Amino acid sequence: MSLLIAWRNVIRDWRRALATILIIAVGQAALLVGGGFVLTAYDSLQEIAKRTQGQVMVVARDALAVGGVDQRLTLTAWQTISDALWSDPRVVRVLPRAEFEGLIRHGALTATFSGTGVDAQNEFKVYGPFLNIPQGELLTPWLSPNDMAEVMLGEQLAQTLQATIGDVLTLHTFRTDGSAVQLPVKLVGLFKTGTPELDDHTLTVTLDSVQNLLGHDRISVLSVYLDLDVNIDEFQQQLQQQLGEQARVITWLRGADVYLGVKALYDRIFSVAGLIIIVVVFLAISNTVALAVYQRRDEIATLGALGAAPLTVCRQFLLEALLLGVIAVGAGLMLGYGVASAINFAELWMPPPPGRSVGYPLYISVSWVHYLAIAAGLLLVTALAALVSVRQATRVNIARALS
């Protein structure tokens, strides 16, 4: 019976009720769509970080870590560690990587480079959709002793050197004893990361080429790729206990500077936007309840004269506000889901973000945990706003209102 009375009171002033519902629904839809965009960005950046460096990385104890990745060839016992890791059923791939630097020359043109020696047989299998090869092909996994070493260049670096597929270039670097060495390489492919700062100075060669060039078999990092259902932190702790002082084990977060930076920025933006919408919802409900109390002073006074307790009157107004909030939240859920589905169906593309040279598809994640959390939060705000405003009903002077 109380719910029916509350419904009749809501539709009695349907214009104000509709305006309040629209305010809450639109604000909630904005939070849902914006939050879905942020969740998609988080998932994409996490996936990129995990695919490019592995969920867990093994580096030397004295490694000079920059962004979580060893910048020196200091991991010596990596073959033994790799063999042990392959016997673990939770491990999908184990990829050694050797970071080195130097100069690359093509004819009269020279440029500095930051290179990576990789296992050409398995390295490129982990990147999935994030591997972009605009020209050429991947490194050959097996080369005969008579074959020339191969190299893949970042697209911008190739343009700087005016190099095309099939050209022969020369790598110049220094060994640990200070002696200068060089290695002729054949350009077989170009890659594009989407980040100009990387594409203009990075290259990739086979791990054998790096070892032959530098005269040793040390690597910088051993990247470990795990099954999706494996607890990364638990695996990292177990592996660290097994290795002891032999090496240091770190997770992908240590090198995910882009992910951590973007997450911190988006968290601040989304928090401010959410706070603004919460304030708007609070004010909308407070205003609606306050106006209802003001316009129905005679009704409140009559109920008081008939012996109705102030708590009963307040409970009725609170029920009306919650009913209004439930309708608004339901409308907001449908509106947010509809907008997200329409955007995803349209297959829109976003322009390149700062620091990137390629755009990306606009996709709005639909997470019902996220949807229900926002809906529950707005209902709580609705209840608090109603409680603040409904106290005016207890202050109505019965004698003055009925006179």
C-alpha cells in the first residue's frame, strides 16, 4: 500500500519527476560509458605490457634496471633457469632477450640504435594483434653459418637510414673489453610499434647474432609467459624462492611505465567526473524532495493532526525518493548499455594519442560488476539526499499549516 501511494505521489508531479530521472539517468550513463572506455584502456595497456615483456621477468641480481628491464648483459645462467621453467606446467613460453646499443650504418648515413637479440622462433608468437610489420618479413629462425645475419628495423629508423628491404647495413658496437666490433646484416623487415620515440632508434636481430657480435652468451632478461589463470604474484614469489640469490624475479608491473602513467591519469579524471555527477544527483534528489515537502505542507499537517508519527511521514517521502532513484538508475543502466553497444557496433576509431603515431578502435567495455557498482552507489546517494531533505517534513507547524 505504501509503495502504491509513493507511486501516485511521484506521478502527481510527473514533470519534476521526469526531469530528476533524466538528470540521474544521463549522469549515470556518462559514468558507465566513460568507465567502460577507461576499463578498455586499462585492459589494452596491460595486454600490451604482458605480451611485450612477459608476466614475469628474470634478471641478474646486480642488474641495472630501467623501467623494470635489465639494460646490461648480466644474466649468465639463463639456460639452466630456462630449462627448469619449461618443466613447469604453468609456463607457456620462456624467451631470452639481450639488449645492446651502438651505431648502425647504411652507406654514408649513420644512426644510433637500441637493439634487442631475440629467439626468432618463438619471439613473434607472443605479440598477437600488437605485431605490425608494414614491410618485409620476420627474422629467419634458423640460418646456416654461411648466411648473412638478418635485422628488422623500426620504420622511422629505416627512413632515417634510407634503407629498403634487402639492403645490407653494418652494426657497430663495443665488447666488454672495450674492443670495437661490427657485423654486416641484411634488412628483412620493418616493424611499427606506434610510438615514434621507439620506431626511430630500435632494431631486432637474432640472439645468435648478438652472441656472435659480443663474444658471449649472456642476456639481459628472461621473459616468462604464463597461463591466463595463473596467479602472477604467487608464481613470482615461488620462483624467487627457487632461484634464491641466483637471480632476481620481477613482475610485468615493474616495466609497465605507460600503463601505470595512463592509469594514474585516468583515475584522477574519472574520480573528478564521478564526484561532479554524484553532486548533481545529490542536488537533484534534494531539490525534488524539498519541493515535495514544501508543496505538501497541508497534507503533512493533516497527517500529523490525525496522529501520524513524524517517522511515518518521513518514511513515505523517503520511499518516494527511492522509487524515483530506482526508476532513474534503471533508465541509466539501459541508456548506458545502449550507448556503449551503439559505439561498439559503429566500429569507430580514435585519433592517435599523444606520443603515438597510430590510432586505435574505440571500444566501450560492458562490465556488469562495474554497472551494478555504479547503480548501487547512485542509489546510496539518492537515499542520503532524501534523508537530508526529508527532515523538513518533521518541522512543519501543524497549527500554522491548517490555519
